[in-house]
Amino acid sequence: MAENKRDYYEVLGVSKTASDDEIKSAFRRMAKQYHPDLHPNDKEAEAKFKEVNEAYEVLSNADKRAKYDQFGHAAFDPSAGGGYSSWSGFGGGSPFSGFGGFGDIFGDIFGGGSTRANPNGPIRGENLRQTITISFEEAAFGCEKEIQYRREENCSTCGGTGAAPGTQPQTCNVCGGRGSVTKVQNTILGAMQTTVPCSACGGTGKVIKEPCKTCNGNGRVRTFQKRKIKIPAGIDDGQTIRVSGGGDDGLRGGPKGDLHIGIRVKQHKRFIRDGADIHQNIEIPVTTAILGGAINVPTLDKDVKLTIPEGTPAQKTFRMKGFGIQKLNSSEKGDMYVNVTVEIPKKLTEKQRELVAKLAEEMGDGDASKAKPKKKGLFK
């Protein structure tokens, strides 16, 4: 129920005056934080991820955000008379219109009257969402992907009117084209007027006497689309690409909706990504750690020589500047961080054992007088 939901602004951690960019930035940060791939089998994280997506779905859409700011969760709660399935077809009016809504009731009581959008005006098409999965390398270097999805398009036979060719929708003679009718109810407070959608025309103000056979009077048909999408280099898991005009066609000359493509990036078997930086672990021989030398380090596109200084300790991290991932919408690259671990051989030949023993003797490893004292602990 709506009353059990958290405030959408609170969910994203932004103020009610937040800009679109601030909302988008907050969504990306929190979607990445609670992404199911990072929290497998974590029901709480999954619920948080859904909550964040639901909040962004509303606050990223100007029309939905305006309705949410006015009516709160009730604007999208079917039990409260809200929900887009209940009212979006009536020209984007109040979520309470058509149910003897509060806007109409209070307007009548205080003499303000109801203000309802033109039922015959243009309506923007719905936004659509699609998710695609790409590899680690495709995210780093960019790629082109073909996606398939379904969208609503204006019927080419009737031009989106819903009427058979050669005919036109007629003005409803019940509501006079207003799309709504006024009813008077007698209550203990006296006569009360309420405005409800016209049942004769479904709130559109028009009646189609001869429906188009192609779209059955709907004015739109569902089509199957194939589209090539360019994925920019540096895109990260959880980010979204917006294709302007890729959504459903608008009604009555309204603009098209957009297509939002959510990106999921597969994990790499070697590299771990942190923004534009890359981390990896490499094991080196104990002799290289002692004497120093050069090792081959795999990067995204080739192996690169890395110099290991003499006496390198285990867990030493080296920074390789510019060998990370290209930053989104920039030519600058992040860095690669190589964490070195030292390989200790488990089996030695007799000769190797003799050499190690001589080294230990030479370095005085068995002489307690040469051992370095340990630093005192916190409680000693």
C-alpha cells in the first residue's frame, strides 16, 4: 500500500528541489550500491534495488514527478484511484479525476471548479526500458549492440485516428467533446457536484463510429523493432543510455517517448574495476622479490613490462598510470594497480635446498642475536 512506502526523494537521498542531473547521479550511485550482481541471494539488497528503480522511474519523468509532488504515492496507487493504468488515457489529468476526485469535490465546495486537461490534446508517448549485458572489454572500449524490443506506433492505415480510412472520429454528443460529465449528488451537506469521465466516449471526447480494421480503433499498433545502439567507451555497470524518441509514438500528434537502456557489465576473471581504475593481483617468484627484475603484466589490450625493485615485500602495490579504463565521454584514462604477492615454492630439489640453506646461513637467519625485535603490541 502507498502509506507503507518511503518518500521517493528520501529513497534517492535528494531534496525535493533536486535537478534532473542530481536525481540521475543519485540513482546511478545507489543502483550500483544495491545491484543484485554484487549481492547475490541478498533479499534486502534486492528490495532496495527495486525501491531505488521505482523512485527513479517516477522522479526522472517530469509528468510523473509533478503528479507525485502533488499527490504523493496515492497518484500511483490503484487502491486510491491512482495509477497510470487508471488515468493516463484521459489526457494526463489528476489521478483523482474520474472517481469523484478530491480536486473536483474541493473545487465545487469552495467555488473553484475543476480544471481538466483537454481530452483531445496531444499526449506524449510512453518511455520504454530495455536491459542489455556486455563484457568487461566491451564496456572499456565501447561497442555497438543490436537490440530487439516492441513499441507502439501510430497506425499507418488510419494515421493514428482510429477511424476507418475516409472517416473521422465524431464529437461525443453526450459530453459535447469535453470528455467528462457533471453529476449532482444529494448529501447531508446539500447538493454536491462531481465531474467524472464520460462513459460514452471513454473520456476522449470523441466517438469512432467506423473503427479502423488494422488497429481496431486504437489508433496504434504494436510493432517489433531492431535498433543498433552505440555503447560509449567507459560505461559502467548500472548506468543507462537514453535514446531520444525510441519509445512509443505519442497520441494525437504528441511527441515520442524515449528508450532507456540499462547496462549490465559482466565481471572479469582477472581485473576488478573501480570507476576508471583497474586492480589485479600478480604472483612473482621469491627470487624476483629478493633480487628484483622485470615481469609481464597483462593489461586490457597487451602485456606490459613492470620493473620489480630489489627487496620487494609481499602485498606491495604498483601503480601503472594510464593503463585503466577510458573515462566516459573523455579521452582520459584511469590507472592500473598491480598488487604483488610472493610465490613460496613448496617443493625444492636437493641442490635448491642446499643453496637456500647457504643463503640462510649467510644472512644469519638462524642466529637469534641478528633477529630484529618485534614492535610492541597495543597491550604490551
